Amino acid sequence: MVLSESEVEQDWPTVDELKQTLDIDSSAWDVTMTRQLDAAIAQVKFDVGLWDELTDLPDSSLAQGAMRLAVLMRTNAEVPPALLTNDPIYQRCLKGHRRRFSIA
């Protein structure tokens, strides 16, 4: 069986990866960046819906979605995270992963 890239299990992004993406060498912001990354990961899990911590693992698309949201949080600190999730790149990363949909 051949797995597509989106089906390959990955780990969530790390603070070191986020720092590399943002070209930050200093560790002065590690605590803040850890919180931002944790918030981004939690938002991805929430947006997927029905996330089970015991059985669910991110694939590369969900990991990239968390990274994208963490970068957006870092560079747009004044914008509420709920608005940042409307980013088209973030939305594309979550495409096909949602288990719960809002009712309008």
C-alpha cells in the first residue's frame, strides 16, 4: 500500500522550526513562541474537530497548518486568532481533514 504525503504521520512543529521559519536566532522569545505554537496546534485540533489525543496524529498537512497559524500569530499579534484561521493557506492545509462542521 502506498501512502500519499498527506497520509504520512508527522510530528507537530517545534519551536526550533518556528524560529527557523521566522529567521530568529535568539532564545529570548522561546516562552512566547512556545505558547503561540501550542495555541496554533490547539486551534488545528479544534478546527479538525473530534480530535482524539490517544489515537490521532498530525499528517504533514496538519503540521504545516499549525506552523502557518503560528507564523500568523507571531506576525499579527493584534489580530484575533479566530480571524487568522480564515487565511487561505491555513484553510488549504486543513482541507479534507474536518470531522465536524458548523451548522448555520
